[in-house]
Amino acid sequence: MVEGESQPRKDAQPAAQERSAAGLGGYSARILVAEEEALEAYRSACQGAVFAPPQSPLWARAWLRGQGRNGLIALIQRRGAPALALALEVVAIGPLRIARFAGGRHANGNFPAVNPNAFADGADQAAAVRALIGALQSGRPEIDMLAFERQREAFQQCANPLLAFPHSASPNVSLAVDLSEGFDKLLRDKRRRRRRQLRQMEAAGGYRRLTAASKEEVEEVLELLFAWKSVRLNRMGVHDIFGSDQVRASFRRLFVSALEEPQPSFFLHALEVGGKIRAITCSSRTAESIICEISTFCEDELAYASPGDFLFYENIAEAAAEGLAFYDFGVGDELYKRLWCDVETRHADVFIGLTPLGRAAAQANFAVAGVKRAIKQNPTLAKLARRARQMSAKSQAQEN
């Protein structure tokens, strides 16, 4: 199914710029179109709150700017004080109108903006979500379903209120490196490989690791990333999730805007070998970790030397030197991640139907997620699925 811009169905009632709904437990919710005033309100709600990078004010502004009615800010208060806030986008998938975390499939390890004080006394977290649901049903009746995927169960000792509703484990695991015992322990079985790679890099003209520090450098690195990802994903028979102009513009805004922060919360690293960029990582920062959001490498004459792995080494060494607890490779189970990682985490998915069509879709999404999870956990089935995708991509290429 193809995602598209969400438009109100003929049976939908006109929605105002802002809708609110009061709920039990002292909760009230407001739904705002993500224009400047709403984005500022979201930034204010995030002050003193706990949130993961894909729900940060910087991310919300980068992804929701220019979305019009398809960008939403949800603000939930308890007895007049901020409790929970979400940055959402509305997309059309077939006949469905779905509200999901801003950034869609690019948003991983999600955790909404939660004010810990709002739930410190054992308040009913489900009531906060019910207030959100009520406000959406009142103000945006065309939305069929909420899809909150790839969520952390907890973040910085704070529980996730969205998981007070029925949820299931996400199909993909998240992998990370535990740095608590220092970087040297990680190198016990990697020193020989490191020495070989160093010789290969020097023979190719030497290397340096760059951090994109200007708008021009950000745009140069991202253009390479988009081009390399397009080639690789198309060859794998996977939809190019970086292909749309809107996605590319959002990433540009995100990483350029982060340059204005004293310590950028989103940043780009590139490995240059022989005067040419060969590998790229796009990362975010939390209080205890660096998260590799995206990585890629150039499939050229130096690909045999694994420039991507070489850049990971540099990144992980820096994270360890900073005293961070983890280097997080994010969602997705890949061999190159397993070579480093010793921490495996399951995220959670929540699907909430708001209309009869949405309730049927929510049940179907839980079922599909279960099938995907079973396939990914079975090496034989996972291999067959990858082979089928590759054969389909090859067949389409021949037809074209």
C-alpha cells in the first residue's frame, strides 16, 4: 500500500485548528495543527519532560513543518500541568487515515514527551491516553487508527504511558553495545581486523573522520547518503524510504537545525579515505548513549575494506571516551551489528482503532506484526523472505 497525503473523507466533520477533550482522572487533551504556535507549545511542554530523540522539539519541527492538517501536536495535561505530549503525522494508507509518530518509519526507539511528575503519584496512565483518544475522535473524526510503533517500554527511569493500552513486541529487535566496562574489552577479538583495516586505509591514501559542521557539509553528506541508500535498497527489493522530497527535506532541516545547539542532538559523521567519502553515519544523542539512526557506505573499489565498520569503530571509541553507557545501533538485526553488540532490546507496538474501520485495521496490524516477528525469528524463513525480495527486484529491473 502507498502512503499519501491525508484528506478528510466526505463524512468527516470540519475540524477546527484546536480541539480539546476532558477526561477522567483530571486529564484534558488538546489537538493542534502543527503550525508555529503549536510547535512552540510542544517545545514548552517538553521542558522538564523525558523524551526520545524522535519526539524531541527539533525532530517535531523538522518533520511537521509545512504538513498543514497532516501535522498534529497533542498536549495532555493533568490538573492543568503538562503530563504527556506527542508530535504526530497523519497519513493515508489505502482507505485508512492513520496518526503515527512524526517521521513514520524513520522514527525508531520512540518515547513520547512525558512529565515524570505527572505520574509520580501512581496516576492512571491509561486515562491520559483515553483523553487523547477522546480529543482526536472529537476534533479529527476522519482519523481511523493510531499506530505507535517501535516504542521503548521505559526511558530514563520513566515508564511509557502509551503502553498502558494493549501492545505487542515489534517485529525487529534493537541492538546496542554496552560500554560500561570500557572500550578495551570490546577490542579483544577485533585488534587484528583493526590493524588490517588501518593498513588498507593508509594504502588507499589515508583516512580522516569528519563531522558535518556547516549547512553545506550537511547537505553534501546527506546527498551521498540518499544516493547510496537508493541504489542499495532498490537492489534488495525494498522500498526506498529516503526517496521522497518530503523525507529528504525533513532530514536536511533536522541536521542543519541541530548545528545551532551547543551540543548537537543530531549529527553526521563521515569517513574520508584517499580524499573521498566512503562511509556515513547519522546519529542522535541521549543522556547515556549515542544512537546510530542511519548508516551506509559507498560500494566502490574500497568496499572490501569495510569502511562502514571502520567508522563504527571510531564512533564507538569516541562514545566510550565520553563515558557514555551505550552505543546504540538502533532497530534492525544485521550481522554487522551483531559483530559489536551484546545488548538486545524488544520495542513495542500499539495500534488503537478510533472508527469501526480503524478497529478492524488495528487487529489486522497486530496479526501482521506477529507474522513478521515469527519470520524474522526463524533464520530459514527470514532467508527465504530476503531471497524473494531480491528476485522480485531483479524481475522488475529486467522488465524496466
